[in-house]
Amino acid sequence: LPYFLKYYRDQGVNHFLIVDNDSTDGSREYLAGQPDVSLWTTKHSYKQSRFGADWLNWLQMRYAHDHWCLVVDPDEFFVYPFCDTRPIRALTDWLDASNIKSFPAMLLDMYPKGPLDAQPYREGQDPFEIAQYFDSGNYLFQRNTRFGNLWIQGGPRMRAFFSDQPKKAPALNKIPLVRWNRSYTYVSSTHMLLPRGLNQVYDEWGGEKASGCLLHAKFLDTFAAKAEEEMERGQHYAASAEYKAYKAGLNRHPDLWCKWSEKYINWRQLEILGLMSKGNW
């Protein structure tokens, strides 16, 4: 959380709305002391709230009308075109001028070279000092005919934990940045929205719409304990099948690095590889 807040403050985010699901690790107390954080705590079921979507939709309906909102998990770090030189408000100003209401970001799983538990993460550290690598290819794309969004799967999680059932690999498509209106709603996490037009964030006719990435700091030395905890809680989608796959895979002590792994440099590298685009900006 300390690095998460610093990262987004540096990008120009001026307020955080955070839901604490009855944590016991000191997160609630830490967040309550932050002047730019509004904090809600609930003991209710994450699973029965449509995996948190009901909480997020209510908060945005109540507080986010006519604001640009970036909805991310604490291990997701937004990268957008020119993010090294322009604050996030420059992006949202351009989106406003272009009459664009929603902005996509593919989830890019980051991982270290070597065993996941070889380097301990310390509080406040940039996680990408450890998890420096990503898959530059190995992604599957298909159109969701019901909602019109692009469905993306692949990367290290598919090849290491879902190689025998690739269609069950986690979805990597997200639409985290939206000029919110109280009539909007997230349907499934931040994978897709209603109305359906908000999901039309990729160009189907040969051009390139602007897009970003979410660097995913999941694969640190804390990952094994997290997988064990989530299996015990049983609060995730499909009876926590994803975390069951992680637990089975971790028993093999995987090294996610392979000869096709790319070391992360910057957003321009991701654009060259076709994982994001600056579009016409």
C-alpha cells in the first residue's frame, strides 16, 4: 500500500476511495491515517457482492458522477502513453477533448527471474525491482459477442498454471479508466461495463485506439501465502478455482521466466510490442 499510494500520487491522482474487506494485517489502520483516502470497511461477503463489483458500483454511483475514475487493485499499476512525462490528467483531458468515455488497459503479469520466493519484498519497495519480466507474446484474443468487449487470456499464468485448461485462464482485459456516469455499471470486475458502448475500446478496422497496460505485481514472495489464504476463504470466482490452480502449480516450484521473457523498460517498449498504443494522442 505505501508504494501503491505513492505511485498514483505521482501520476496525479488526488483522492482514493478504498474498500477494506475486514482486513487484519494493519491495512485499515494505515489507510485511515492517509489524508487523501476515504475508507469504507465491510465484513460482508466479497463473493456475495459479485466479487466486490457491487461495492465499487455503489461508491461510483454515489461519489464519482462526472469524474474520471481509475479502478484498480492494490497490485495493479497503470501505465499509459507518455506516463513518464505527462500526468494522468493530461490523458483524461485528451480523452475529454476526443469525446472518449472509457480507456482500456491490458493486465500484464510481471514476474522475477528464478524462484518466486527468492527475493523478499519489503514494505514501500517498488515491486518491479523484483518482478522485472513479462511475456511479450503468448496471448489469445476473442470478441465477447454479448457485451462487445475484447476477451484476452494468456501470459505466464496460462502457461504455468492453466496449460491443460487454457480457456479457464484468468481474463487480462480491463477497462479501468472511465468518465463515470451514475447510469454506468461494471458487470464483471473491470472487465466489462454497461452500457455496452463503453466496451468498444479497441479498433476493429485497422487503426489503433489509444490503450494502456496494468503492470500486475502478483508474483512476489508473498504469492504462496496469498494463494493459501484465498483457498481457505473461498471467496473468489468458481469456488476459487484460480487459486486452486495456483496452489497446485506452486507445488512444482515454478520459475515463470523463460527464454521468451522480456525485461520491462518503459511504456514505449510495450507499444513497440503491440501490448498498448498511443493511438492518435
